[in-house]
Amino acid sequence: MSRSEVLGIVGAGSFGTALAQLVANAGRKVLIWSQTKTVVEEINSAHTNRHSPEGVQLPDGVLASWG
């Protein structure tokens, strides 16, 4: 059985962001889906999310998409 290279998470709120950080810290790449373009831009450019506690930096393995 092989694992997918990227884990997808639907929702970029506090829970989805925390889950993405946990999975990325374990070595997996993560793609978060959000319905808000500004949140996606923040995650992809600054590696932060306004739904996370201030000062929390997301790992480089976390990217976001919207649509």
C-alpha cells in the first residue's frame, strides 16, 4: 500500500490549520482548501493564518488553494 504524497484538508479555520501543521511537522506535504482568497494568499506568502494564534508559523510543506 502506498501513501499519497500530499494530504488535502478542507477548511482553513483554526482546526484545519492546526491539523495541517501537525501533519506537515510529521513530514507530509499538505494542501489546505479555503473558500477565502485572502486566507490562501496569507498562508502561501507569509506561512501564517489569521485563524491561528498570533506568532504561529506554518511549515513550508503547507500550501493553500481556494475556489
